[in-house]
Amino acid sequence: MTSTTSPSSTASPVRTEISTLWRLSWPMLVGQLATVGMGVADVAMTGHVSAEELAAVSLGTSVWSIVLVTVMGTMMAINTVVAHEIGAARYDQVPHSVRQAMWKGLLVGLVGCLFANLCTLLFGHVGLDEQVAGRAAMYLHVASLGMPAFGCFRALYGYSTSINQTKPIMWIAILGCVFNVFVNWLLIYGNWGFPQLGAVGCAVATALGMWLMLGAMIVWVKHAPPYRQTYPFTGWEGPDWKAIGPMLRLGLPIGITYFAEVSAFGLISLLVARFGVVAVSSHQVALNFSSLVFMVPLSFAIGMMTRVGQAMGEGNPQRARFVGWVGVGMSVSFGALSALGIAIFRWEIAAAYTSDPAVQAACAHLLLFAALFQLSDATQVATASAIRGYQVTRPPMIIQLLAFWGVSLPLGCILGLAPGWFPWTPAAPMSTTGFWIGLVVALTVAAVLLTWSFEKLARQRIREGAKQPLAAM
């Protein structure tokens, strides 16, 4: 098995850790971008069919993305579970954990599939055009069939990441993106004699792509040498709730956190719709670009969670604190660079998305707020992942719920909507600006509280392990 825990004798520990975390994280970054590219391709390709098909896919993907991210977060527990076992050299326990994570992924995926289908019952009661609502519902009915595969794929994703094998994830994500675009081309437009299915064709591509990625991951694990020491598919094993239960307790708080964050952003999009097309369009463009940039610190954070988990598995809380802070430093450094880049090139970014002068101006204005929260956003995602590396998931959940639903949305509503019944409000509604001020404040609160929580937890674990011999840093 490839190991990346021993620093070079000729390099400083910080430089070595930065190099190790970068090697672990960059393939995940490419994979995350490829996954985001699938959604971008769905919307862009359907937009060339008709406005109704585009609206159906946009509505369907808004629900789909919430379910997808929630499932992804819930499945993250396997990352830290396997990382602890690898760090402790308990290689014989890894196969059982992975097999049970697969059962958990199937369960979580089925629940996600059910939830996505239940959401379609709301489409007929929110004032949508009947045809658009029907096409959006059909999109979710079909796309949701891929959710069980996605849950199982994320189990193998976490397993592979935790044994420092991230390049397979990258190549499989790229494969999934290429497959998605190709099947979209066949089924959205009816090329090569296939039926022209529009939004439904897009959903078929999405569902098939999930099963393809799962199959490719299974084949890779089966044949690649790095997996042989912990190979999980040696035989049949039924569900073991003694193993699944703890992973659910670890993963559900992460899933709830991801759900709260994505749903909060979705609600903001609905609330600003009353201010017109320019406000909605500029908000979506600024949010889309911010989400794209966020993939970099998110990839560092996932890699760092593995590194912290391995260090704790070794029984070395000092190393866990060290690698955690190095990872936070990398994320914050990128946050500073991205803040500077967004502030300087905000007009160019807006122009790349739209040629409408009014939307460009509004978007460039909002991108200033996006630049402001880059540091706090990078800090909060990094420190939250560092805490999860210790197999502690509830404090980040509570803090991020407080930030998004206790600070961002209420403050955004007060500033953006200026409700007359509230004791103090601005003289006039600040529209999208008010909501983005709420995001800046909320992310800053989350960053401060999570940084404090990480350092407190790290010092607590060091004190608890002070009497035990530690591996050399």
C-alpha cells in the first residue's frame, strides 16, 4: 500500500506535509470539477432544445443537487473510519468496514431516491407551468434511479481516498463526465436514431452515469495492486448494524450540514426572485463562480480529513494537530489568492457569463462580497474537515447550522427584504446585496467558531494521549 505519512529527511515537516496533501488532493479537485461539469453540461445542452426543457432540468437539478450533496456528506464517515484503521495498521479490519459502508451507501441512496421522488409532489403546488412541472418531475423520477449507485460509489470513494489512492477517483469522474455529455447528445437531441427525449434524456444520462462510475470503481479496486492489502470483495457479507450504526451516527451530522448549506443557498435564490431577472441572474452567476472556486479548498479539506484520521489512528494527536493546521493554512492561502483574483477580475468574470450590461454590473458588485468571504469560507470548510478527521461530527453541524440558518438567512432577510414588522431595517430593501452581506457575516462566524473548536479539540486529544508514546513527527 502506498504510504505518504513519512516526511523526507531533507525537507521541512511543513513543506513535506504541503507536498503530501497536494498529491492527495489535486486528483480529487479534478474529479470534483468533472462532477460539477456534468451539471453544467446538463443545463447548457438542454438549453438548446427549448425554454421549457431548460426550465424542467433547472428545477429538477435544483432538487437533485440537494439530495446528491446530502448523500455525499452522509457517506463521508467511511473516510475517517478507514483512515483511523490505516493509521493504526489494522488492515484486516478495513475490508469489513468497506463492505458495511457499501450496505450503508445502498440504504442512504435508496432514502435519497425516495426523497427526490417525494419532492416532485410539490411541483404542482408552487405556481409552475403544468408542462414544466411534469417534465421536471419525470426528470427526477428517472435520475433518482442512479442514487443507490451513487451511495455505494461514495463508499468506495472514501475507502480509496483513505488509503491515499485519489487518482482513480479523478479518472472515473472524468469518465463519468464524458459519458454524461455523450449520452446527453444522443438522447436530448435524438442523434444517431435515438429518441429525442429532452430533459428526460438528460436524466437517463445522469442515472446511467452513476451506475457506470460505480462499476468502474469496483473494477479498479478489483484489479489495482494498491487495494490488495485491504481488498474488500473477498466474499459475501450481509448488513452488520453494529458497524453501520456508528457510521450513520458519524455521517448523518455531515449530511445534515451539507443539506442545510445547500438548501439555504437555494432558499436565497427563491427569495431574491421577487427583485427581477437582473437580480436573480447576477445572484446565480456570482454563486456559480463562487461554488466553482470553492472546489479547491473543499478538495484540500477532504484530503486533510484523511491525513488527520491516519494520524489519530497512529495514536499521534500531535501529528494530527500539525497536519490539520498545515491543511488549514493551505486552504486559507488559496482563499487569499482567490479573494484577490475575484476582486481584480470581477468584471471579466461577469462578462464571461453574460453579455447583458445590467447583469454584468450587478454581478461584478456581488463578486466583491464573494471576494470578501473567500478567507472565511476556506477557513470554515478546512477546520470543519479537520474536526471530522477526529471522528467528531456534531460540533461542525451545530456551528454551520447556526451560521447558515441562524445568521445568514435571518440577517439576509432583514437587510435584503426590509420587512416593515421588524424593529430595525434599512431604509429600503437592499435586494441581493443584503443576502450576500448575510453570507459574509455567517461564514465569518462559522470560521471563528470552527477554528476555536478545532484548536480546543486538538489540544484536548494531545492531553489525553500525553502518557502514551507518540510516533515521531
